[in-house]
Amino acid sequence: MEVILAQPRGFCAGVVRAVEIVERALKLYPPPIYVLHEIVHNRHVVNRLRDDGAIFVESLDEVPAGAVCIFSAHGVATSVIEQATQRQLHIIDATCPLVKKVHFQAQHYAKRGLEVIIIGHAGHPEVEGTRGCIKAPVHVLCSEQAVADLVISHPDQLAYVTQTTLSIDDTSGVIDALTQRFPNIQGPSLSDICYATQSRQNAVRQLAKDIDVLLVVGAHNSSNSNRLQEVGTYAKVQSYLIESAEDLEQSWFTKHCKIGITAGASTPEILIEQVLQHLQSWGVRQIVQMKGEQETTAFKIPTELVEGI
């Protein structure tokens, strides 16, 4: 058996920043340090930070007044920020800058009196955070059928933004349906789509031409990991989403198959290394990395965490 590793794969700049923020806060401030929701959608990352002393909560009511509280990479609603301020929490915002950009875009449209459509999955933390940043009518949808069923008060006063963990390919059909039905709708340029989501899907699309089986290492509640599996399946490659090497099943592989491996944007490289070790015990003799895009994007850490260490 042979393994080909996708390039790029794994951690994106927003996840690197969010994880580093928690790590630095744990060193800089006395415990306890609270994190609202999973900092990123990966159980391994969350458990490691929990072992280091971070306390993960689902509500600000669980955070004592005046404590340090970190917002996850997915962003939060304006009401959450207001509640945290009222309770005099020491807020450290780990929201991905690309998610912040979507918040600003949505707020800009709403201030101009436009109804805002969020192209994304209802209930996803990022989508709910974006929805909660807008004090105006908001619609959430992710399919062309939903566009056809949409009831709008003022068809000529519409705008859309997109969930960052969806790529151009994920959203193009919905955007086309919106522009056909509402010719005057406004929206961000394609360059505003999250680079990491698109580049990882492009890599899988290329990888799928040369493999028999695709393994996507990522959490089942990770939107971008699920999309990577869908890209593999659409390319007619048997594709599996696994959280760790423990999820592997030997029956998925034949003696001479080529295995492609990629990882969601919140998956640490150590999980991929463990998968490789497991596959080597089953007969993998060659591991190569595909030629691919080298990512150089990096986001700044909050000043208080840079100066304090």
C-alpha cells in the first residue's frame, strides 16, 4: 500500500491563532481560564488544552464575574459580548479574523437597510455568531431549493454573506440561484471566501485523481472536514471521515491500494502521524506528499498576550 498526503492540509492560520491564544493565556494569567465553546472543532485539541488547565463552558453563566474568558474561533453574537462586558469578564477574543470580516460585512449591509442572507448551516456556531451580530431580519440557507422557497419583504434590498468553512464551490450554486431570483442582490467578492477551505478542497480534488481511498482526519462536527469527505465522494473515491487512528478499519483497504490522506483545518498534524503509524503496521511501505500550495498566511496575536510573555 502507498499513502499520498494532501498539501495543504490540517491547521489553518485562524486555528493556529486561536490555539496559541489559549496557550499564551494559560501561561500569562492565574487559573482558572475559561473558554466559551470549543476553541476549535477538534476533540484532541480541546482535551489537550483542558489538561493544561483551560475550562470549557457552553454559557457565560458558568464563568465567575471578573474571570478571564476566551471566545472561540467561530465568533459570538453581539449579545454575548454585551453580557460578558456587563459581568466584567476579562475578554480575549480568539475569533478568526476571516469570521470577523464576515461579521463586519453583514453589519455593513444591515446598517444600509438591507435584509441579510447567510449562506451556511443553521445551528453552526459561526453562523449563529454572525446571525447574532445583525440587528435586522436575517435568513440562513444552504441550498438552491431554500432560495426558491425564500420569502422576502423587499426583493430589491437584499445582501448575502457566507459561512467561512464553505468554499466557492460549496456556495456557487446558491449564489447563482440568488442572483437569478434577485438580480439586485449584493454580496462580497469571491476573494473574501476563506482561503483555507478552498485550498484544502482543491488539494483533495487533485489528489482524488491518483488514489483508491481517501481518509479525512477531522471531527464529525467540523464543517470543513465534512466538506472534504464530500469532495472525495463526489470524485467517486471511497471516502472516510475519521477522528483518529482508532477509527480505521482494515477492510477499507486492499493489498495494493493507494490511500490519500487530508485533514480538516482544525486537525493537528500529530493525529495524521498516528494514522500513518497505524497504516504502516498494516503494510504501507511508501509515504509521499503531493505537490501543492504552500500557505503563508498568519494572523496577529492580541497585543496583551504578546507583551505579557
